[in-house]
Amino acid sequence: MKISVSGHHYHLSDATREYVEQECEKFERFYSPVLDCQVTISKEGRTEKANVVVNLYGQNLQASGSADKLYPAIDQAMDKMIRQLKKTHDKRRKPRPRSPLVDSESEK
């Protein structure tokens, strides 16, 4: 999985970059294969924002989180993305409902 971490008018430290990469690696536990993950960190006023975009085969998922401090904003966005990945995984694994077979001889 390719992980891209960037800051929008924001300088990211190496520790923050490593933390985000570790969190993104958890996505493969909930859905596989994840093609790539793009995380953008920004600051608007006093709030820190984290946007996460995950590309799957045929689907793009997006989650964002905001908080007064950076790490809670990242955690919020990651939790939202994990929920979306679980939901997508469950949709793909859920068996389709089968229609009951109609016995043509019993109708006559």
C-alpha cells in the first residue's frame, strides 16, 4: 500500500509523519487490498484538520477529523475511515438473499 502524507500550509514533523503511516497500515486489517492512502493535515484558525482518502478497487473512501490538537484530529479521521472500511468489507462478504425455489409440480 502506498501512503502519502502531506501538510497543506503546515509543516509536518517526522514523528507526526511516522504516526500517520503506522495508523494507515492498520487499514489492511479491515479491508484488503487497499491501493493507496492519502492523508492531508491542515490548520484552520485554532483547529487542526486531518483528511484521509483511501483508494480501493472501484471505490474511493474519504474521512475527515478536526480537533483543537493534531493527534486527536488524526485519531478521529482514522476511526471514521476504519468504520467505513469495515462497512465496505461487510457489504462484500454478506451473502445475497436467495429466492425460494418454486416447485412447479405442486402448483398444478
